[in-house]
Amino acid sequence: MSYSRSSGLNETKTRCKVCAKLIPEGAKKCTECNEYQSTLFRVLAGFDLKGIIALIPIATLAFAFIQDRVETKTSDLKIALVTCEQNKVSLFASNIGNRAAIISGASFVTNGLPSMPLSVILPPSKKLIDGGETRAIDLLTDARLSPGGLVPFEQRNANICEVTITIETIAFDHEMKTQDIVCDCPR
Ligand SMILES: [Zn+2]
């Protein structure tokens, strides 16, 4: 049995999903009413896609704006002490807020003696701690001002010895805060 497909006479027909007229089976568009036979294509053809795409940036901006109004902007540095050595304090600073903050300075007090400065060792590009970021930071004593490091020589034999390290931070809103961390005197 053989027949010619090119004659068109034996071509299988189906009904258009829109106008119900007979059209060739597998046709993507109706030969009578010119409608897409796929429901998805018909729906898409009905939309003004340019209009929808043009709306997206506005919707995104509106969402960002609403979020901006709802979400509180804070920067909150939490300090975790790692080690207290003779001339160096190592710590981690984590900004658990959502705005940047910086560590602007540090100092220490040993057993109630006058406060001494600590140098904050951070490359300039790392000074800004963004929200969600954590930095490893070293604080160094000044060899001229604090020749004994964190523990002045006259305190070396003290029964009770404690170093209070004060960290100054500046939040994004220019508010300055200080935080104290305490460590035992390194021996
Ligand atoms: Zn049709």
C-alpha cells in the first residue's frame, strides 16, 4: 500500500481549537483563523510583552524602596577576643548589622593604670567592615609608650592582673561607640 503525501488529499486533518474548522494535523497555526493551536502560545500572543518587560524595573525599584523603608539600617560590631599576647591583641570584629562600620581606634588599661594607645592593624581597604562581614584584626602596643607591652614591668608580679581593651567604632550614622573586652595579663 502506498500513497503520495504531496497530493494533500490523504493528509490527516484535525479541528482548530479556536474556530473548529478542519486544519492539517500538527499545524502550529490555524490555516483559517490564524490562531496558535498551543494554549501557551495563544496566551503569550495575547499579552503585550513589551509592556510587561517595561514594568519590571519599576516593580523592582518599588520593592527595593519598600524594603528600604521597612528594614532598619544598623551597623553593629561584635568583638570576639582571640588572644592577648605581650605586645599584641588579636580579635575578630563581626558586623552583624546591614550597614558598614569602622574601627577607629583602640586603647588599653592595665590594673587601673593610665590608658595607653593600641595601633589598629588593618589595611586601608579593609577598614570599612560591611554588614555581614567579619575581619581578623590585630592591635599592637606602642614600644616607646608601653615598653612592657600590655603589662608594665612593675605589674609583672601583681597577684591580680587584668587588661581592659577599649575598641572605638564608628557606625554609618557617624555615631561613635566604645566596647570593652577584658583579658588576663599575658605572662
Ligand atoms: Zn481556526
